[in-house]
Amino acid sequence: DGLLTLARFDRARGEAVTIDAGTVIAERADAWSPLLEERAVELATELDDELVVLATPGALEQILDNLLANAVEVAPAGSRITVTAAGAGADVRLRVTDQGPGMTPDQRARAFDRFWRPPDAQRSGGAGLGLAIVRRLVTADGGEVVLEESDGGGLAVVMDLRMGRRPAARSRR
């Protein structure tokens, strides 16, 4: 599925449009809540009001799904995954943080490579495409993504996405 996603996106990339980031984040949080509940992992969201991004339709959903899938895989029971979104100049800074084992600096440097997985992840599922897809989707829409060590352990995926403009309200006559 991951390879198909990359291939489809490389062939038929759509036009970036204005997307309400808060709505997409809330929808993805709702979709993931049953699995998070089953795994005893909390999902917290901290969002500025009325954030919009310029993104290809479906890209932000795919980005969040890949990041949440990775975070749920490594998050221990009783831990928290946090999704934050805030204005950062001309961008929206989106951050997904987990309280899992994190990655070494060398692992973070390789984590966006297709098919790469950290040695301790070989026993789990996945083909090592999730972060490669995230990077491709983020950069294709003019954004940037980096991996950082999270305060208190874990991993933080930090993305700067182009901020869109909220459509002007139509006046009634």
C-alpha cells in the first residue's frame, strides 16, 4: 500500500488547496481513538484556532495517519501522543510527539529513507515507508519536515506547512 501511495502521488500529484488543519486533525484523532483506547494510549491535541494550510487534497490525512500509526506502534500503555498545530510566521507548525523509545541521531538521519527501519523495529510490522511517504507529501506541497528528540524521551516529528488563507466570508445582500 505504501509503495502504491508513493507511485500514485509521483504520477498524479494534485493541486494544493486550502485545507482547515484543525478539522482534519480532529477527524483523524476520532478515527484513531478506538485503537488508542485499546492500547491505553492517550491522544492530546493542542491547536491554534482557524489554522489553514495549503496541501494536496488527502495529503494531510495521509501524513497524520502515517505518523499516528508509527506513534501508536511504539507508545507504551499509559503514555501520550500529542498533536500540536500553531502559526509560525508564514507557516503552520504541525508537531506529532510520542513517548516511545525515540531514535538516536543516526537513526533520525536515516528514518526518511525508503525501506529503512531501526534495528529494534525488525520484529514489528511495517515496511519502512511511512516516514518516506510523510516527507514526500510534506515537501511536495512546499513544506519541511524534521525528526527531533522529544522532551522526556520519545520522538517529535516537526513539520512546517505552508499557511493558507481562510476564504473571505461572503456578505449577505
